[in-house]
Amino acid sequence: MTRTRLILPLLFLATLCGCAPLVIGAGGAVLADQVVEDQKGGDGLF
């Protein structure tokens, strides 16, 4: 029982840390697309 209480939060944190670069990268792509749309018009990058 004690092992399960220790392993689950560590697993959650490891998963969360692994996904952070993907979330940040996706946010950067959306921001870059918006900037190109504002400057050049049209559909932007994507």
C-alpha cells in the first residue's frame, strides 16, 4: 500500500515533465503562426 502511494505521484510527475516540451512547443507554433498572419495576412504558416 505504501509503495503504491509513492509510485503513483512519481509516475504522474515524470509523465507531466515529459509532456511539458510538447506543450511549450505547440504554444510557440501557434504564436508564430499568429504573428505571420498579422504581418503578411493570409493563412499564416500552417
